[in-house]
Amino acid sequence: MTVQATTRKMKKSFTLSPESVAHVSETRRKRGTASDSEALDLLLRENMLEAKRQEFDAACNEYYDTASDAELAEQRKWAEMTGPNMFLGVPK
């Protein structure tokens, strides 16, 4: 049973283009989902995660584009000090 199957669902009805229906069916086949509904849910979840990733990337770019030279120098110094020790104690 997948994670989606264990969560509460809401029944909705949508009208989709033939291309979208084919894409959902192809996703169902490739991913081995139990239904087109589960495949569509998977596609939507992936889309939401990608949107959040893009928002995070944009926020990081905004920060580094507007950070002062002093702030960036401080971060470089911190990275140089902690970088070599970052994985100490982590099993290989």
C-alpha cells in the first residue's frame, strides 16, 4: 500500500485533454500505480515539490545576489573552517 492510499482522499471530477489523459495513463503504467487517480496524485505532488524547490532556489539566489561583500566573506570563512570537519565521525 502506498503513502497516498493511506491518507484521506477527496473525490473530485475533472475534464482533461486527451494528451493529459494519455500522460496520466502512461505515468500509471511506468510507475506501477494502482489507478489513474493515484498516478495523477503522484504527478501533482511532484509538481508541488518542484514549485517549492524553485521558490527555495529563488530565495537563495535573491539572498546571494543582495548579500554584501562582508557577509559573503564571513560565509566563505565559516565554510573554510567547518568544511573539512563536516563529515568527521560519519561512517564511510
